[in-house]
Amino acid sequence: MTEKRNHENPKQRWPIEPETHRALPPREQPGYYPGYRTLDQQKAWDEATRRKVLERVEKIPPIRFFTADEAQLMAVIADHLLPQDDRVPARKIPIVPGIDEKLFHGRTEGYRFEKMPSNGNAYRLGFKAVEQMAMKSYGKSFLQLAWVEQEELLKSIHDGKPKAGADEIWAQMELHRFWALWMQDCIGIYYAHPWAWDEIGFGGPAYPRAYMRLENGEREPWEVNEKRYEWEAPEAVLSDPDEKETATHSEHPAQGQGGTH
């Protein structure tokens, strides 16, 4: 399955400034809280909490469950499921290593649905299905497809109407639960990272300082005011029509871009 990734102009996937219709370039810190850094609050955390949070930035786990080809494929899939085109490369949150670590150690939610294989087997069956669908529908491997073709294929899984080529695989697991597994893992890894906290203005761990103003929805002394800006989803992605119309109201610019959300 080793293939060179399709190289298209990444600017086609940048969010759009509504008035000028120009692409908004990636930022070191996207979101509506410019200049805010959750890690600036680390002196208020206890040592165990501080060490755990800093590890998420400083220690990216090695790939031990996925093969090199699987990791490459999952990286592209993750870029569709939870786009980070609004982040500069150096500040992209590493999603695949986090998923790999979870699968390597066999960490689960503590249950498994009757009609679903183990999470690790589900991932590998899913990779096989994606490749077979790509070859059947486009005559090329998934990584060779144009971005919009990849979106079409993934959206067919999201919509519960997968493209032809992998019926025998989907017969082995429930399609909607497989999609949920993908999404939950990507979102869980992303929002456990301090850089994602910066993006949404989250103040970080509450222990031992605690939060004082939750009841009235007021800012804590260490939090900053939200500074919203308008943006629109680019045409190079397959966002749902309603999603594109309401994109300017999203609190996460990157999430509004994906055609497979």
C-alpha cells in the first residue's frame, strides 16, 4: 500500500475570509483566543498534573501498532475527519500517534458492541475497506486520489452508503459504529492536547486551583475575552450545505471545513 501522498495546493483547503474571498493563512494559534496559552497556567497545577500535561506536548509516542503504511493512511484520513489546515505545520496536533498508543496498549472504553470486532481489528478492516473502495470506484489507491475524491469516499461511509468494493468487510461490523470509533478517537486525542485548549480558551486542569465562576458563566481571572472573526468553508471540501451556511458561527474553524463531519 506504500504510495506517495497526493500533492495538491493546500491553500485550496484554507478557510475563506467572507468579504475579500481570500484564503486565511494558517496560524500558530487558531481560534478565537489569540495569545492565550493554557501552559502559562501550569504553576497553578500540582506536579503530577503538570508532568502529565507537558508530556502531551513534549513526548509524542512512537508508532507501534500501525504499520508504516497504515500510519500514513490514517494520517490522511485524520486530516479529513478533523482538519488542521488552519494551523502551521509545527503546531499541528499529532493525532495518529495518540490513536496508535491507545490501540497498542489495548485501551478501550470498557465495553465492546456485540457486532463490532476489537478496535484494532476494526481499524485494519477499515483500512482494507477504504483501499478496496478506492480501487473499485477510482481505479487508484486512496492516497493517490485527489482530495475531493477522498472526501467523496469518506463521506459515503459517513452517510451510511459506502461506495462499492468492500461489502464483505462492512458485513463484519456496523458501519455507523465504525465511523463513530474513528471520530471519537480523533476528537478525543485532539482535545486532550494543550494546543487545542488554547484554541477554545480552556483554562486547563482545575486542580488544585479550582474554578470559581462557573455558575454565572463569567471569565476566571486568568481567562481572556473571545475575539471572533468570520470565515467560510473552502470549496475544495464537501461540507454539508447547512454546515457551510453556519460556518461563521462555529467555535472551531478547523472543524467547519471537513466534508465528513
